[in-house]
Amino acid sequence: MKAYHWFCSVSCLLTASFGAPAVLAQDGQQEQDALEGSVLADAATGLQGQVYTLEDFAQFAPRNALDMVSRIPGFTINDGNQGQRGLGQASQNVIVNGARFSSKSDSLRDQLSRIPAADVVRIEVVDGNALDIPGLSGQVANVVYNASRTSGQFTWRSGFRPHNTQAQLYGGEVSVAGSTGRLSYTVALSNENNRFGYDGPTRITAADGSLIEEQQVKLSGRFDNPTLSTNLTYDFGGEIIANLNLSYGEDFFRRSEPETGATPDGLVRTRTVLIDEDGPEYEIGGDIEFPLGPGKLKLIGLERFERDNFTNTVIDRFSDGRDPDGTRFTRVSEDGERIGRVEYGWNMWDVEWQVSGEGAFNRLNRNAQLFTLLPDDTFSEIDFPAGTGGVTEDRYEALLSATAQLTPELSLQFTGGGEYSKIEQTGSAANSRTFQRPKGSLTFAWKPQPDFDVSLEFRRRVGQLSFGDFLANVSLNDENQSGGNNELVPDQSWNVELEVNKSLGALGSVKFEARQAFFEDFIDFFPLATGGEARGNIGSADRTHLEVNATLNGDTLGATGTRLEIRAVKRWMSVTDPFIGVERTFSNDLNDLLELDFRHDIPASSWAYGVGLFTSDNAPYSRRFEVGRAYEGPTFADLFIENKDVLGMTVRATYANALGARNFFRRTVFDGDRPDAPILFVEDSDRRIGPIFRFVVSGNF
């Protein structure tokens, strides 16, 4: 069944749930408190929401704050714009002790996983407008914790696949957290350890369907990212608090994709495809907040750097003895960022004010080389000047924010300001430009009842450019090349976002989101006047996003210990294709998605089991000489069994991809500009992923 059909069915069910009898939301106060948390209603601060403690999650035996936040009914963790340059206003929907995370290298989930569950005093789920952190809207979880004695956690993640991949043996993390005097600290050593692969046939056919070549492909790859992270917090007293974040890591990526192709006349071609990528990365960041005059001043600084060494080699050899054909592409990129930010907040006329300023200085230096294979199996360099160069951006932002509680049920937050940026490019297409863009937001939050709230936001956003789009790039295996574009400008958008949250008491909760975005200077591939294509601004575009998240508990229905998580997404998009002038969806964007997760914690035991289903549909991509679509599915199914007390540890075994979802890729390549050029060939791939077995052990020390 298609995801959008499921979406319609789920939407109808949840719409009906909004109107369910109030008795469901009040079916026994003790039972509700156990499953839904207690009601937070602070007359002094105006905060209204739900409060959860460790006891509320006892059936899941959580090890850390991430385990707890992940189980909040109807709540989905949002990392915000983690990949954006600069810090900007808060965009994540989880904060800690009333403050946002300031590290960019560590994800929100990473940082939550390092807070021991025993140190969590409570988790407050409130509307973002109720907090003194401009930029937040909708439901926000505030994790209140107190680092006490030194304690440690560990997680070991392993797994294997029967086909095409090495065993995954060295994934996980070990962390130590605690405090001594006024100093709180966390030290973590982690490794993201992924193994992936697939195999299967690919058919290359002509426009009339006749076979050109039949291929057999076998891909295997691995990725490791060992990282050492340290977070230090010092309380000087007198409301003066300082944080220091340090991290250093290296990534190692390798992908091998041998291919054998046979033509109808008997010619056999063997292709070797190898990608190697590695490099170090580090981040140094810190902040200090202290009282000043009628308010508080916060100073933030951050330095981040990453070097990426990339090599892609493709070699074809033929059974008829002709000379081999091959190409090698190498690229060394150095990407850095330096940020200074100041925030000053105060209360005046019963309004929370904040003025903020930020300077973000970003840089990319890249040296790219292209080589061709000679008959003696050595490589000779060929000219590729458009791939080498540098890009710098100096960006400054200034904003004024005001948050007011208009009535006990209604609050408003206004943010206004703008940004100025100067972008300079060196190399074969040197250029320098400046931009001034207004930005801001207006958010209304309405909470007529403790178990029901609505948030409506209007926001003007300014996008950020990918520096790599300024320089030329190649994809050897797909035989694609994109030119550089030194005239790129950031996209901008007007955004309207609605969020509705309704608690169903002991039965669960529902969240509905609707987002509408109107883009200017939208970025996608566009034709170059000199031939070829590059990433560029292609005009206006719009996107509508609907999403439902729901948590349904089975206890009130007689299925004690059961829980169903539902997430459904549907998108409509429209942009004019710059190559053929017709309306289409955004390249490679999400059309729809459905995710179901069922879990049963067996009462009076340490055992739990469950099943997860996931299906999604992605839009095709459009380029000057081809169109195509890559996706996996149609449906992934995961089965797990878990014991929460094996010598004091939690042990979980998962059988993933139980329904045999596959990897698909199909593209049509034209012998010239679309749509008038004749079809050169059609490539159709259907590849086996196979079952995936995972084993996770976690514990405390």
C-alpha cells in the first residue's frame, strides 16, 4: 500500500481522536500521571505543560536522557538546522537546564545520550514561547538534570549482513559524567561504525527496449568516525555559568563497487570502482553567561575545522584485448568556521527582550585533480582548473526579539532583523559579492487547556549556500560532471508553520503539523550557457508539508505494556524545471512517509519485543541530460527482542529488513538537451540488500 494511502487512513483516525470524549483524557488521574506525566502549571512564570520524571519511563528501563526524551508521548526530537553555518537563534526542540546546546560537532542525540538517567530531575514539555530563548516554537522539552557523583555509560553496537559486507564490530560509545565542586564534566569516546552493501543486476537498454548491456554489481562499503568529546560546565556562583566544548575525530570511508557487464555480442567488460575518503575534524567552542544591568549577557565563541581527502578511481577492462579505459578524481578540501555571538536578554514592561549579534566567518579551500588512464596502467593528469579554488563568507546577523504573555492562555514572540554577507571566490572563476537580507518571525502560542496547545509561526528565512556548488565536480561512476557557478545567491523563503498538540490522557497523545514554504531563488541544477550544467538559482518554488505524530498506549484497552508510535508525512511541491519549462517536484525530496513502531514491555519481567515498519517515496531528480530516481523499499520491517537486565545491562537483538526491501535506481540519459534529444540509454537497477542483524549491549558503571 502506498504511504499516502496510509497517511489518509491515519489522518482520519487521529482527527477522530481529537474529538474523543474527555473521559479518555481523565480516565483515572493516577493512571494518567504514570503514563502521561504530571501537569505543570506555574502561576508565577506562566508555564503550562507536562512534567515527566524517571518513574514515568520505568517500563523502558532508560539508561540516559535520550532514552527518556525519545519515549515522551507524541514528541519527536528535532536536531534543528545542525548543518547550517553559524549558530543563529535556537532551532532544536530540546534544551538542557533551560539553555540551548552550543556544540555543533555533537548532535543533539549524542549529547542527550551522555546524561545519565539517574541524574535527570525532570523533563518539562512546554511551548517554546514560554521559554526565554528566542527562536523556539511548538513543543520543547527542557531536560532538568543535576550532575552528581561520577558515573559512566557504555554502548556497544555490532551487527552483520549475510551478503556483501564485513561485520560491524567496533561501534558504540563510552562516556563518563559527573561533577566536582562547581565543575560538571562529560568525556565521551565514540565511533560511528557502519557497514553497508548490495548486489544485483542492472540492465542498460536502448529507447526501443533492446538490450545494450547487462551488468552484475556488488557494492560493499564501510565508515568509521572515532571521536573524543569533552564538555565542561563551571558555575562561578552569582548566576555566572561557563561552558567549554572540545571534540576531535577522524573519519574513514571506503566504498568498492566491482561490476561485470556483458553485451549481446559477447563482449565482457569488468569495471573497478573504488572511493576512499578520510580526514581529521575538530571543534573548540565555549560560552559564558552573567548578569549585567537589568538582564543577562551571554558570549559564545566557536572554531571548527575539517579536512577531507577524497579519491575516486574507475577502470574498465575488456575481454577483446583493447586498452583499458579509466579515470581518477582526487580532491582535498579544507572547510573551516569561526563564530562569535553575543546575546543580551532582559525583562521590561512584562516583556522578555533579547538583542543578539553574530559574526560567522566560513572558508573552503579545495584542490581538485583529474587523471586519465594510459595504456601502461599509469595515470596522466588532465586540465581541470574549475575544480580548484576557494570560497570565503563573512556573515553578520543582528536581531531583536520580544516575548510577551498576552493572556494566561495566549503568548506572542516577535523577532526582527537582518543579515549582511560578503562572499568571495578565488581560482579560475574569481568573484566577490555582498548580500543584505531581512529576516524574522512572528509566533503565537495558544494553550487554553493543560492538555491542548496550538502554535502558529510566520517566518522569513534566508538559506545558506553550499560552498562546493561554486566549484566544478565530477561523479565518475555515473559519468556526470557539474560546472562551477560563481553567481549563486542564497535562497529565501516565507514560511507558515502550524503545530497542534493534544493529550489523550492515558490513551496517549497526538501532534499535527502543517508547514507552507514559498521560496525565492530556489537552487537546483540549471543549464550553463556554455554547455553543461551547474547548481544555480532557478526561480520561485513552494512546498506544503503535513505531518502527524501519535503515541497510543494499550493499557487502557487491556493490552498492558504495549505502545504504538505513528509518524506520517505527506508533501506537495512545485518548481519550474529550468530545462524543459514544466512544473515538477523538488529533485530527490520526500513525497510521503509512513513509520509505525510497536513495542510490548511484558509486565513483571525484563523482556520486551516489538516490530517497526517504514516506507517512503522520494521524488525523481532532473538534470540537463538525464532524469532518474533512486530509492529503497518498498517497505522495511524490523523485529527486535530486548532484555533490560542481563547482569545489569540492556541487551537488544534486531532482525532488520525482514520483508526484503531492495535498492532501486532508474535513469534515462539523453543524447543532448532534454526533452528534444533522442534517448541514449535507460539504466534500470534492482539490487538485493538482504537481511540485517544487529546486536546492542548498553550499561552503566
